Amino acid sequence: MFTTVRHDIKPFKSLVCHIRPGGEGVLHHRTKTAETCAVSESECPRRHASTSHDLNARVVCAHPDKVRAIGVSNVSVPYLHELLNVATVVPAVNQIESHPSLAQEELVQLCRSKGIAVTAYSPLGSDNAPLGAHPVVQEIARKHGVTPHNILISFHANRPDVNVIPKSVTPERIIANKTIVNLSPEEVQTLFDIEKAGPRRV
């Protein structure tokens, strides 16, 4: 689990602070030259809580007068409960792996109830998009005249308070991935049902 804090300093430059469970902080000045420097403990105070750190300490680490938003990644239901019990700032977003084989709907609903947006990564399942071959996904894709990838991305676009970040290095696929389909509630549920075979990372 880590927290990322950003603030724009000037074009093409931002400040990112990663706090790891061990307590160390690493401050990255993101520029075209990718300058990186370590943060001393005095600059980035350690505040141990049940989730490793008080979220407020992470805000301080990146200078609170310039912080725009703070978020977490891969924080599960029990850890999110623990975090919210001690945090002085509610995270703006929780970035998690999510797709029809691992929808993590309980976590999504918890985030939604706390006003935390969810960013879904690996929407196609994993490398080589294995879920694109699933017969349910292919059938819905045929019905709408789009690719299975479009259906897997649209699955998240049809979930309230969820945004999705598909990954591709192929320009044609990046453009194709922009096609979003308005799925019916029944189709969304059919995609959710894929997880019933056993939630898994694929």
C-alpha cells in the first residue's frame, strides 16, 4: 500500500511522494530528466497507525500548502476501514485491479459510500487480455458490434464512481479503446456473474 501526493510546480514537473509500509519516504521530482531525491525522516515524519501510517503524515510530506489530492492504491476492505479510522484526510481515489473475474464490488461499494473514486486497472484481465476470449464477453461484443476489449472497458464505465485505465502500446488499440458501450443492467450483471466461477487475477 502506498500513497501518492502530487502538486504541479510548473509545466512538465510535479512532486510525487511514495510512503512504504516500512516508513521511508521517497520524493520524486517528475521532470523530463526524471530527477529523484530521497526524503529525510525529518522532512517526512513517520506516524505509525494500524495501516502503517496516518494519511495526514503523507500530506505533510508533500507540503500541505500545495497538495491538490491524495489517493491510495490496492487498499482492500479491511485496510480501508483501518485507514479511515485514523486518517484526517479521506483519500480521493483508490486504484485497484478490477475486471469481471475480480470485480471487487464490495470494495467499490465501500469506496462509493465514503466518497472515494475507484480507478480500475487491468480491465482486460492482464497481459494479452485473456478475458477477451471469454464466451460471455464475446457474445455481448457481437451484439453491440464492438470488440471484446470495448465491452471489458465499458463494464467499468457503466459502474457508478468507477473510472478505468486500460493499457496499450499500440496506437490503433488506444484509439479503439475509446469506444464505450451503454450496457444494459442485465449485461452488466452477466459480466459480474463471471466472477462466480471463482474470483481470480488472470
